[in-house]
Amino acid sequence: MADFYFLCIKFTGMTEVLDINITKVERSKLNDFNLQNIPFGKYFTDHMLEADYENGEWKNIEIKPYQPLLLEPSTSALHYGQAIFEGMKAFRNQKGEAFIFRPHDNFMRFNLSAQRMNMPEVSEELFIEGLRQLVDIDKNWIPAQPDHSLYIRPLMFGTDNMLGVKPSDTYKFLVILSPVGAFHAAPMKIAVEEKYTRAAPGGVGFSKNAGNYGASMLPATKAKQKGYDQVLWTDAFEHKWLQEVGMMNIGFIINNVFVTPALGDTILNGVTRNSVITILKDMGIKTEERRINIDEITEEYKKDGIQEIFGMGTAAVISLIEELKYKDIVLKFDTNNFTIAQKVKDKLNEIRNGLTDDVYNWMFKI
Ligand SMILES: *Cc1c(COP(=O)(O)O)cnc(C)c1O
């Protein structure tokens, strides 16, 4: 395996450790594309990365024009759900240099998801160097405007053409890129979920597998029909211990302390969550990762102890919550007073846009 990755490629004129076959488009779609006000995840760049896992190794590593896949109806992931993904963003600084935000964290989480779903891991060379070369080729697609970015979506799924229930022997690893505009999300109204469950101990909640998203669609749709933007997931047994909000980690400022559910097999280890904790600590704010009961929140609310509530995730970064409903209790918040959430969001954006020193070494240069 190692020898294979130490082959050099001629294409970029540099010595690379990964053997990638590169085919470029003849004419970029960017010529007919306006990088202003782009909806999330709707448009894709000129190229994609594709690799196949066969006989115990990753091969056919290619960067090629973005195009449909040819799959048989028997493709195992479509039936039995061995499918995982990641999400991160690339940015441009004032000098026009391109960076990816914390890709090594997403790389490690991708392999953690792969392990749980009984799928092969990818090497750091394939994931990181593959990403780096793909983003480099499509770097003109990174929007320069504030709050815009290039969203990076790696994914892997089982490709055996076989209906027997067993782990697939073959897999595809792909990376696609999508330019995204500013996410001017309105403050959210959230309903505490008391019937459905996203994650249970021993389950797959900590992994970024496709099925977690599939299972969340119906509860989210029902919440929307009742006028809420998302659900606040609770534990599978009592529906009282808080987990996550929609597909984001949740954070509170309670009596000047940042509180978020502790990690474990029912919580996804968000890179945004980790970045927020790191920044808050450096701002001198006390942070607690622990169990949080909905009754604690409603009790503290009565005493005016809940100062801020927000979701954390790559797509929207920080999403403020203006209303939380639990049974017949409605908690309302004036998000204009969420000064800590705003400060941490500003700080994160400054780091990502290269407006302040990258003291945490989070920006990976392309
Ligand atoms: C991806 C995801 C998050 C956010 O993780 P980030 O690394 O911050 O983008 C949170 N919860 C769930 C369930 C997720 O799938």
C-alpha cells in the first residue's frame, strides 16, 4: 500500500505522494456561473475525485470532470445502507490564497464512521492529498465574498452488486465540491422531540452515516408542519436528556457558562462544536461538557439563567434559537442579546477568512 502511494505524478509538475490520474474539463462551467447568492449545495464545480476499493486496496484514483455514476440497481449501499460522508469548507484569504478548515479532523471522523459501518478506511494521503489537489484544480470556484465558501463533500458507499446481506467487498470514495453563499438563516424555532429518537447507546449516532439523515426526515417534517424549524433530539429512554438540534450540535450559555452535551455514542463530534469550545476557553468563558436535562433548562429559564441557545455545524456555523417548545412550555429568547454566540461566530469567520492570526493552526493551505 505504502509503495503505491509513493509513486509520483507528472501532472502538477511537483512531486506528489499520491498517484492520481487527472483529466481536466475543456471549458470551465465557471464562465457561465455567477458566484453571488448561491443556494446551499445546488451547484457543483468542474471536477470530482473518485477512487475504487477492490481486493483490499484503493485504486483507480482519478480527478475528472463532474459526471453521473453508472451503478447497477443491485448496488449494495442502496439496499443495506453502508454509506458515510463528511462536510467541510474551503476559504480564500485577502491575498487570494486558498485554505481548507480543519480537514484532518474530518479525515479522522470519516474513518471513525467507516469503522462503525464496517467499511474500509481511507489513507490520509488519499483523503487529504486527494482533497488538496481537487480543491487546487477548482480553486477559482472558491467565492471571494465574505461568508461565502466552497463546501467539500467526501463520501463513501458499498458497491457490490449482490443482494446477500453482508459487508460490501467493494466501495467507491468520492469528493465533490459545491460553492455556497452566505447562510443568512433567520433565528430558529425548535420543538423538543418526545417521540422519535435520533441516536441510542450502542447505535450509530456518533457516525456520519447516511441512514441517520434518512431517519431524521420524518420527525423534522412533522415539526415543520407544526411551525418549527427543527427538533431538539433527546435520549431514547426518557426523552429528557438533550442530544443535538437537527443535524447540529447544541450549545447554551447558562449563567455565563457555556454548556453542551458531553460526547459519547449518541452525539456527533462536531468540528464546529470543538472550535467553539476552544475559542470560548481562550475568551475566558467557562465551558462544560456534560449531561443536560430539559427540566434544568426550563427551571433555569424561569430564573432568567438561560442567556443564549444555538446550534453549531459547518453549513450554518452558528444558528441562533429564538424559541424552544417542550410539552406546553414555550421558552422565548431575544437573539439580539446573544453576544457570546455572535462573538465566537465573528472570531471563527475572521480565522477562516484570514483576517486574524491562525493561532490554532486550523487553516490547511492548498
Ligand atoms: C455533521 C454533523 C454535525 C456538525 O458537525 P461539524 O463538524 O461541525 O460540521 C452535528 N451533528 C450531526 C448529527 C452531524 O451529522
